[in-house]
Amino acid sequence: MISKLSDLCYFAYARVPVADLDLKTYISTENMLPNRGGVTYATRLPTVFQVQAYRTTDVLVSNIRPYFRKIWFADREGGCSNDVLVMRARKNCNPRFLYYLLSSDNFFDYATTTAKGTKMPRGDKEAIMQYEVPILPLAIQIRIANVLSTLDNKIDINKAINHCLAV
């Protein structure tokens, strides 16, 4: 069965004071890595009083130039710039499954196609929530997410081994 992304998740809009953040917990499009590379530490904090909050297991997607495919599964709480979408899974959706669903080329191609602007295209939030997704039982979502997480962990281990061998 096919449904809309809005049936699986919603945009979270809570705020957090910048004073409560550090370079590890602040996320912006600048410290999100392209091609699903996750995040690095920020180089500076913003000068505003508050930013958008995110929680552990939220999915953060850069809303500027979606063709760069910047996405991160939050492993901590913190705050992010307004150019980052904070997507939170509903009760009928496994957060890790949501991450893998949004990591797909199909999602980023859709977000790019529906983006607004030419020089710095931004994803259209309304269109994003209309993205068609499969509706699967929670148990199946969890099994899919577990298999993909296991593969990701193995890839990370292999990258670390290769890095050590190159040094």
C-alpha cells in the first residue's frame, strides 16, 4: 500500500537556546556531509538566541540544494539551522526505517525536482510531505532497518580498517 510521507512523520519545530549547544550538538548545512555522509562538528555557533531543536532518532535533512543528499540520523540531542529539516517519526513508523526511506535516491530526486529556486534551491516542505511511501507494518519496518543498520555498521568497520591500513 502507498501513502504520503506525512503519514509516517512530521516536521518538528521546537526551539532550543544556542547557549545550550556546543560545536558537537549544533548542525547546519555546512557541517552536514554530502552523499549521506553524516555530520562533522560545527566550526562556529550561530549568533541568534534560539535555533530549531532536534532529538535523538530524528532525521535531519539539509533543505538547501537537496541534490547534495545531506542527511543524518541524530544520535544525540541538539539544535540546527533553519535550513535543516527536522523530521520526526510518528508512532506507526520506526525512526531508523524513516532514515533509510529518506536516504534513497528516489527521495532526493523528488526533493530536487520539487525544490523552489535556481541558485540555492530549497526543498518545498509541502511537496516533501506528499512524497509517496510504502506503508508497512511496524515489525517489517524494524526488520528492514535492522538489516540495513547491520550493513552500515559493517561498512563503517571496513572504512576504519582501510584508514588504519593507509596510515
